[in-house]
Amino acid sequence: MSGGAFTTTDGARLAFVDEGHGLPVLWQHGLGADRAQPAEVFPATDGIRRITLECRGHGRSELGDESRLSIAQFADDALALLDHLRIDRAVVGGISLGAAIGLRIAALHPDRAEGLVLARPAWIDEEGPDHLRIYRDVARLIDTLGIEEGRRQFEREPRLAEVEAVSPDNAASMRWFFDRADPRSTVALLSRVPAEGPGISRAVMAGLRLPALVIGNDRDYVHTLATARALASLVPGAISVEITSKSVDRSRYVAEFKAALETFLGDRRRLR
């Protein structure tokens, strides 16, 4: 795996992965994750170049100015990475937060996007959807009680029980935030990003004109199948694929995810 880092115009040093050759695919991680998450489900396909930016406060990237933490800033940073790599156009997208980043790029910079992948999307067009409030619960508890007491209190939160009943995998992810290396980064990210939206209206989504793939799964509290289906119906001609949830069978989840991406990206590569 190759990669490096670059410095943004406001002075944040951001890490990235750049591997493979051929069709460029900007493939982004979810909130709080790093380069490993999107790599797990990306197919090993010849003729595909995978590029992943570790967003501010994620992985090896600096947090920078906390007031800049937003989906809009992450999308701008991703475009800056493409500029840094001298890539004019790419398939854009990712998982959860990564899907929102890809959607924003495709909508506001259509000349830079030759395809769009919205995998397990968490947002449509609304700001601070209710199913993302649990992220803000985690931020509040860490900020006010600290890691250990916050963790104990979190186990008593009614919202965690709601998540656990629908998606044990989501619940495990929420607990993981208490083990994240930098609590300051965790609080900054979880208190800000889930409270906003991608800043793209449904009318703009309906005006998109590019190949699109939407990947959804059931038994997912944060990334509901209804959200994936709504986006698939909004983006003209989008291909909708439902895969097995991680809460049901992780190995099937990974295999089906890779297969859906391989088919979609293979078609884009052959049409170039």
C-alpha cells in the first residue's frame, strides 16, 4: 500500500492512500474510522486505482482547526487531494460519511466525478437526523465525564439499547469510540459532524447525471435500508444493491460488498 501526506491551504497535514493503476476511485471511510475500513471491502481488481483520504482527525491525519470539521470541509479536502495527485476526474464515494462526501463532490463538482458510490449512507438531505444522535451522546459523555465514567454511563443509555436491538455491530462501533486514541478528536468529530448534513437538496440529487451505485443493508440502525432506498430513488438511474448486514454475517457482508463494487467499477473501467 502506497500513500503519503499533503498539507492543506489552512495548514492541516492530511494522510492518504494511493494504490493501484487505472480508473481513479476516491473511496472514503466512515466517521471515526481510518484507511483500513474502506480497504476491507474494496475488491482487488486490475485497472483500478484506489485513493483514500484520511479526513481531518482520522487515522494519521491532523485534527487541525476544530471549527472546520464538517462534511463540506472533508469534501474540499478530498478535492484538494485529487488536485495534489493531478487527477481531474474520479469515481467518488465511500461508506457512511464517505458516501456523504462523495455525494457532495458529485453534486457540486460534476466535472470531477465520473461515477458515484453511496455505500451504507447515513444522510439524505436533512441535518442532524435522529438516528445519528447516539454519536452526539458519546461525545457528550466523554466530554463531561471522561472516558471511563462516560463508558459506564453509556451502557445505561436507552438509545444504546435501541441500537443494540437493531444492530449489534452498530452498538459495538459506538462502544469503540471510548477506546479511540485521541478523546479530544473524538469529541470534536462526534459533536459536530452528525449534527449536520451533506448540504445537497433532493432536487439537486434528482438532477445528477452520472452512473451511480447505492449499497444498503438491513439490520443497521445508523445506516438504514430506507435511507439507501431513498437515495437510490432520487439519483436517476442509480443501481441499488442490498447486501448482508455485518450483524448477521461479516464474511458475507465483505464478500457481497466487494462483488457489488467489482461489478460497478469493472463496468466503469471498460467504458473508459
